[in-house]
Amino acid sequence: MKERIKKVRRELELTQQEFADKLGIKRGAIANYEVGRNEPADSVISLICREFNVNEEWLRSGTGEMFKPAPSSALDAMVEEYRLSHGDYILIEKFVHMKAENRAAIVEYITQVAAALAADDVNPATKAASGLFDGIPETPEELEKLYPPVDLDKNKETG
């Protein structure tokens, strides 16, 4: 693995210090990995892969391509950035491809449910979760002010 860590660093044209700084570790640790004195912990391997878009299989065994392919869409980029599950991907994809009025209806429904739960003084679970719904927008318009709609398809060409 020592050669592959050095190869990644050199491919990215980074010094050991710059590489270490991006990972939040000491330069000496990188030097020790590159000469084979120490093996990086799984957490460091994960950091390298996430920070530099390195294919973990390649880093561990030399199999495959050095770098993972770039995401082909904004949604793919979100999956990478937020480590979304396949179910998360499908939920978001289906939601963003709905007609705007259907998305607004879903947001309205969720807002109404949250407001009803927050106002339910009889339910002991609601009392236990006091403050749980503080700050939740009460209307779709308030929600859009906080979280403006994002056109995920817009970034497909620029990727």
C-alpha cells in the first residue's frame, strides 16, 4: 500500500505536508506510510478515499482504477457527499422529478402533520419531545425561504 499512497499524493501534485493537512493528520504519519514503517488505519484509508476520490479497492489491493469516476449528476454528488443509501437516492430522485405542485403538496402535508403533533398536548410522547418541532416552518412558503428549491438537472451538463 505504501507505493499506492505515494502514487496518489504525487498524482495530485501534493507534498507530504499538503497531503497530511488535507487529511488532518501529521506529515510524519504520511512519511511512515510511504516508506512502509506503518500501515494506515481503516479510518485513514477512508479519509484518503473520501478526500481525494480514491477507489478504496485500488488503494488496498491495487485492483481497478486509482480514482473513482466523477459523479455524473448533482444527485450522484449528493450521494457521495452525504453518504446516502440506495433508498435515500430513490426517495430524493422521485421527489425532485415530481411536478412542482405535487412536491408542494407533500411539503404541506408534512408541515401539517408536524404542526398537529406539536399542538397535541394530550399525547405523552409529544410532551416528552417538547421542543422537537421548534423552528419547523409552518407553510411551504416559509420552508422555501429557508431551503430554496434546487434544480438538480441543471448540473447534469456541467456535472
